[in-house]
Amino acid sequence: MKNIVWLHIHSVKIIDTFPLNRKTMELAIKLWNGEITPDDLPPIKVFLDDNGTHQIKDGRSRYTALRLCGFDKIKCRVSKPIHIKIKNKI
């Protein structure tokens, strides 16, 4: 089950580094100049981990651009993580 919700941007955690590439900077400039709004962007994909923290699966560039521009809410599609059980065969 997937829900689209608006989350506080600081409650979403990114696992690796923030991408500061050309795509991210162009998106940040468009947001800053008002050419697009956060509503125009597709939701980032996050999952709720075992600690209750939202972790990003897809959408790091959008997340970083919104943080650079100072927005406090981000549109997210929340899903549950898939746990894969591996059986040991001896």
C-alpha cells in the first residue's frame, strides 16, 4: 500500500551524500525563481524503516533541491520495505 503525503523535510533521511550535480542545481534554480512549485514535482519515494524513520529510495535530487531552496515540506510516496528472508542451505 502506497500513500502520498506531505512530510516535514527534516524527518526524511538520506542514506548517502546529497547529489550536487547539474540536474539538482537546475531544479533548485527553477524552484528559487518560481518557475515551478513543489506541487509540480512528482513525489519522492520513501520507506518507513524499523526505527520509524523515513528513508529515501528515489528522488534524492528533488529532495536536495527543495532543501537548498528552504522548503520545509516535501511530497512523498510512502511504502513499506520489503524484507527478504534467505534460508541457509547447508
